[in-house]
Amino acid sequence: MQIEVNRQLPVPLARQIYQAVVDRIQSNLLEEGTRLPSVRILSKQIGVSLMTVVQAYNELEQDGFIERIQGKGTFVQKNKQGGTTDRQESPYDWQLSVPDYLPRAQFSRYYQLSARFEFFSSTIDPGLLPNRYLEKEIQRILSQEPRILSTYGDVQGDPVLRTELAGYLRESKISTTSDEILVTNGTQQGIDLVARTFVGPGDIVFTEAPTYPAAIDVFRWRGATILPVPVDEHGMRVDMLAALCEKYKPKLIYTMPTFQNPTGTVMSAQRRRQLLDIAYETQCLVLEDDPWSEIHFGKQPPPSLKSMDSLGHVIYLKGLSKILAPGCRVGVLAASGTVFHRLVAAKGNTDLGSPMLTQKAVLPLLHSDRMRNHVKKLRIALQLRRDLMIDLLSVHMPKDVNWLIPQGGVNLWLALPVQIDTEDFLGYARNYQITFLPGAACYPIESKHHFLRLSFSYLNEKEIEEGIKELGKATQSFIKATAAYRKAPIV
Amino acid sequence: MQIEVNRQLPVPLARQIYQAVVDRIQSNLLEEGTRLPSVRILSKQIGVSLMTVVQAYNELEQDGFIERIQGKGTFVQKNKQGGTTDRQESPYDWQLSVPDYLPRAQFSRYYQLSARFEFFSSTIDPGLLPNRYLEKEIQRILSQEPRILSTYGDVQGDPVLRTELAGYLRESKISTTSDEILVTNGTQQGIDLVARTFVGPGDIVFTEAPTYPAAIDVFRWRGATILPVPVDEHGMRVDMLAALCEKYKPKLIYTMPTFQNPTGTVMSAQRRRQLLDIAYETQCLVLEDDPWSEIHFGKQPPPSLKSMDSLGHVIYLKGLSKILAPGCRVGVLAASGTVFHRLVAAKGNTDLGSPMLTQKAVLPLLHSDRMRNHVKKLRIALQLRRDLMIDLLSVHMPKDVNWLIPQGGVNLWLALPVQIDTEDFLGYARNYQITFLPGAACYPIESKHHFLRLSFSYLNEKEIEEGIKELGKATQSFIKATAAYRKAPIV
């Protein structure tokens, strides 16, 4: 277990240690029953006082993450739901002492949960996607060019696809060419490429808070110091970003200005301009993640940061197969200059390039008017589902549950009463066959625990209807149980 | 430009700096005409004496990598072939001062070169692959399950495919189950996952020397100290590995015991046992890369390290789509215990899982006897091409060119006369429409320059025949030119 603390930060050292241990437990990287290092050893290893570690361990014990057993040591707490037995000895036990460089992997843990009502999933209902059309096109392409199964392509991506992608981005005023486009295995790889190339130990990365949990996983892995900037109804609080940048020189600002994940908010045009000015002043990079700008329900959102940037500060990510064929995992990265060239080199080191088959599969739709028609259809279908979900929430949720109404995208951000921990609630809600994203995973540090994200894109109308009814029941019942549990010590 | 040196190593500091700069230039990460930091600044940044940097810069200048311009500074040398003009000022020039964590990306640079005779490419001739069969199977699968285009799969890989893969590995005595199999985007991603999870700054990684260049790229990126172990006709010199391990505690041993890349040698069963014992004693991990063990021309090679390992030290990589459908980029990683679980978590952080479409595409062949028949056919076809290439080399190459005869795999390792630098020769050979892998890229440090790797798998018989004739001409002519150039100063 390698823990690093940063003395420059306004966050107490004990709190930083607490967070590092919780991240590993929440990511299943510290398994139940694993013995933690003693206070003495950990304080020496990190270079902090004994008292600091004692304080961190006390808080971890209070919050039920670890337990101390007299004369034996400190252990990761068994699952609160119980049911696991003591660990058996295994021939692989020596592996526990192999240190790794993986402090956090929370998102993919939630991502793996399955249930009848997967409000967690922010992919689009397969019923809304042009599978049959793509299937026919893939048949046509394979019979014309069977060799795409047997040859490697460009590291940078298929040139024909890159040309189409550049054209597609130009429609939203991003001035780019096929030479400045890199095809990735989904947006997640795009974030990872930027992190592995430009982010390292101690570098300052600013993100929105809350933000996309898998981005936190990746920046944390690189040893970055992640500083959160709050979000209000006009997106990231760029005024606060500016104040923080006075003290902390950023290497990278990671932002989702349009239909932010998880809040669904849109950054105003004025703040976009200000954010770009900050990047120019501080000579830092901006990673703009834009999965959903096509899916707007009202007026068109302001232009992307990338379209406003003439100096090559913005690296732009578009998860293209998200709205076409998520199973193909085709993402787009657009950037300029040596920053772009270095990212292409990193892609080579990572996997030598994306598969030809999936790149060719998404091509036919892009090439035609079908894309525009498909997007129009999606907007209508998803707006209907958003409206349905909001109506149902109003009926079935307790009065003290609130949410923002997103003007696009696929996510709803719910605030439950402050005493509720949505991580615990997720465990409870699974009895109702429900998954969602608990809010705590969306904060790089000092998490808020009473939020959760529901996606309205994956389930169809009928499933949303049944699912939100169940969620209403689960919420009522969990709030009652929490209140009873809270009261218990007093009785 | 971030350069790190390691004072524990038997390699002089000036030489380490030299190597770091050459790696970046060879990887196109330092572009022609880029200004290097002054001696004073670099010595301060690295923490070495002025004289050490002066010595490194002198050697770089002598070898034609950099040039000093009086009153202006030190610059990366313009391409020896000439033809580039002075760099124009660009709005992106500020990017040159953005530090990155990408010290080397050599392999993908060579990988991008195209020519009529691509002896570089170690993929298999598409004409030998079952494209039409796979095409029909993909059609069948898509019409049965069009939703594989629109849904994400397991991070760990499609369970049906994992079950087939486990069965396939068990045929070669690797005792594994679908729970211990991770599907990757080709072997390259497997190496990358292991490096990002278990290798960090200052960790000791042992590799064969020569070895697979893209593995060096990845370990160097992680800041590891890579220690080379020579190879003889029985594979890695495990006796030397043992001696080195007395002084340097390994974190990881990276090896290709069977038909080693690039030499084609096979590690003896005795050395395999010894290597595993070293791993057990030093409590380190072993990364076994096994792309070609199926493709043996004589007797079956000894069992894999993985099949001999009961304690979970070996992480095993198999580039499965290499022999089926390289365009699908499907690789297999097999490991055990928490080491395996941590790698799955890392895969989640990297890309949330491989595309369903490519995973389903390789399934039908694996499932049937066709796989075995296909491998038999490949063995025969590739042995014929190896024999043909060796016959042609004997006829067309100068007498002082030598090679090992591989008993399997796809590569031939050639030794040219020692005065030849095959990196320069590659530039020259491109006039003959030839590519190959220059040997220097295969060494982590202290490269040998007169070797090159030819692959006999990608080109068909006719192309091999014409290509080796051209290579013969190019070699004769280059050796003559080099001799003349060497003599010139004397005349």
C-alpha cells in the first residue's frame, strides 16, 4: 500500500491518509480481512507523525472501514452485509506484499454491477440504436474488404474514418483535419492517454466536483494532486478556479462543459471564455470531455472550448460510438501541435492502434445524412424519457429529495436528505433490483455522500416506470431505517 | 525533457543521459531543430556535474544527434537525409515547454513505415488467414445478436470467450479457468497493464537483450530501471540473471522463452525451471510473453513457465488474434490471485473493457477443430517461407552476414558486419522499398547496432523472393558506401 500525501494542500494529512485507504477499499483493491500496516510502520513509510496516522485510523474505524483486533493488528472490515467467512490461506498469499501503482479503480467496480433496473448505465438503450443498419453495412464492408480482419491499421486510426470524423467535428465549428484526429478505444482511453503522457506525481489537475469518477481513478493513478472546483447551475465555478490557480499552478484542467457528468449542467459561454483565458495565462492544458453535446433538448449549448481555442491548449474528446454503437468503443481525440504528436506516440505504446473492424463498423453512419437523422431521433426519445423520469420521481420520491432538470445528456443528479449515505443505499437498493452511481465516487476528496446519479438513457419507458416506483419504495424505506438506526443509541 | 539517472547502475551517468536523449530523438519525441536545455540547466535539473552533461552532449554531437550553434544554443540535428527546412514559428510553440512522461516510443515509429517489402511486419500474411470463414461467422453472429454492437461487455472480457480461451490454454497444460483470464486489446495492452500496475520509478525490470522494443518503450515510460540479460542459443542467460539478482532486487522479469523476439531462440527446460526458482526466491513477478509457441517447425518447445508455476508468480500473455485475425486485436492475459484482480481493475481504468464485436469475431474458430487445423496449416506455410528466406539470404547476402535459424515463430535475426549501423541502413534500404526492424531498438541500453530483424510471415513467396534480392543489393551497396565513408577522412 503506497500512500502519498501533499503538504501544500488545504486538506489535513490525516484526512488525506483516510481518503487513500477508503479509495482502495471502495475499489476492492484492499480486500476484506487484509491486514493494514501498523501505525508505526505507516507513519515511517509516509513520513508523518504517529498521531496523524492514529487519527486517520481512528476515523476509519469510526466509519466502519477498518477494525482493530487486540493483539492481532488492524484489518479491513468485513462487508457490513456480512456473509463472508475468514480468509483461507492460499499459495498466492505472498502476492499481498507486492506493491502496486493502482490507488483507485472505483468506477469499473460499480460498472460491473448488474440488476433489473440499471439506472447506473449511461449508455443508450440498444432499442434506440441502428443495429440492423450497421449489421448490414458490416456485412457489405467485410465482403468487399475481408482483409480488415487480418491487418493492423494506422496507430492514429483509419485515415478514411479520420477524414469523416474531422468533417463531423467541423460541423460543430471545431476547425480540424484528419491529421489532428486520433481514434481511441472509447473516451476512457482518451482520458488515460492524456494522463499517462502529461500528468505525473505531484502535478496539479483541476476537475469539477462532482465529476466523472473514472477520470478521478486515472488521475489518482498517475499520482496527481486533484483539486476540486465546485459546480453550480452554470457549470464549473470558474471564479473559484481562477482564485485557486493563483496559488496552485495547474498542469491540466479536466472539464465537461456541456451536460456535465454527473450534474447535467451547462457551462455558460462567458465562463468558457474565462476558463480558456486562465489556461492561456497559466500555460496549462485543458482536457474537454464532450460526450453528449448533440443530445440537447432545448436550445443549442454554447460552442465547445476546442472551437474557441486557437493556441492548442485544448485536447478534445468525443465518445462517438456512444450514440451509434457503444459495443464498438470508438472514441475521438482532437488536438494540435507537439501535444497531439506526443499523444499519438503514447497510443502506439499502449496498444499499437485500435482494431480495424470496429473503426470500419461506425463509418457508414457517419458518412451519410443518417447520422443527422439518428441524432434528431435520439434527442426526441431521450427528452421523453427524461420527462417521464421527472414525472415519476415527483410522484414516488419523498418530499425532501431534489434534483436538477438537465437540458440535455442522459443523467439526473439527485440530492437525498443529508443523513443518507448513497453508497450504503446502493447495497440496500439492490434488494429492489436497482443500480445507480453513488455520489461519493464523483468527488476527488471530501466527498458528499447524499447524492446519486440516475441515467434515463438505458432503460425503456416501461422499465423506467417500474424502476422509479421501486426506487421510490426503496428510498422511503431506507430513510426510515436510517432514522431508526440513528435513533437507536438514544433509546 | 525529463531525464532520470540511476547511480546504482554499472552504466556511466553521461551514457545514461546520452541514451535518454537518443531514445527521444529516435522516437520523434524531440523534433528536428528543437533547442535542448543548456549544460548548466540540464546539470541542475538532473543533479549531476557540468562535466557529465558536457560529456553526454559531446558524444551526442559526435554521433550526429545534436548540433551546437555558436551564440544560439544546442539543437536536435536536422535529418541526415536533409530536405527539411527551418522550423516556422507556430501558435503552438508554447507547447514545447510542456513536460511529458513519455521518454521513448520507438517501436510504433518503425511500425508506421510502409514499403513494398515489409520485412518489418511480423504479422501473418492475410492470405494465410481464414478471413472468409470469419466473415461468414460474423454475419451469422450479428444477425443472431445485433445487440453486441450496442452494449458494453464485462471489463474482464466476454465470459463465453474466456471459457473458450481457458480451454485453449489448458490444451498446453496451463491450468486456468475463465475467472483467471483477462481479454486485452492485443499483447501490447497486456504488457502495458502489467507495467502500469506493478512497475514504477526505480523498480528493477530484467529483460532479455535483445528484446521486444515496444516492451522497452513501456517499461521506460514507467520510470523503471531496465537491466538487460544476454541471450544465447538456449534463450536468456539465466546464470547471469541469477548473478544480477544478487545485487539488484527485481520487481519483474520480462521474458519470451519460446521463439524469442527478435532472436527466435528457445529457452531450455532447465533454464525455465531455474528462472522460476529465481522468481520464487526473490518474490518477484514474471511476465511471460508467448506469441508464437504454436508455430513450431520441429519438435514441440518445452512447456511454458506459466504451466510450471503453482505460486502465482507468472503473468502469461498470448496474442491470440495474431494467428487468427490480427485486425481484431484480441489478446489473452492469464494470472492468479490478487495480482490478477489488480490487473482487471487496471483494465477498467484504461478502457472499461474490449469491444464486444472483436471478441465475438474470434470465437467461432476457437470453438472448433478448425483452430487446430488452421495452426497445422500455418506451421507448414511458415516453415516453407523460413526455408525460402534462408536459401535466398545464402545466395544474395555478402559472406560476412550471419543469422540464427529459428525452429519456430516468424523472425530471423541477422548480424551484419560490425561497422554497419542498421538504423542508418534502414534509411538507405527504403530506397529499395524495404523495411525491417533495426537491432538497436531491441536493447534497453548499450545497444548493438549491426543487427536487424527480418520477418518471414507477412510477405508471400514471390514477395520474399523479390524482396531478399533487393535486400542483398542494398546490403552490398551500403557496406561499400560505409567503407568509402569510413576511409574518406584518411584520403
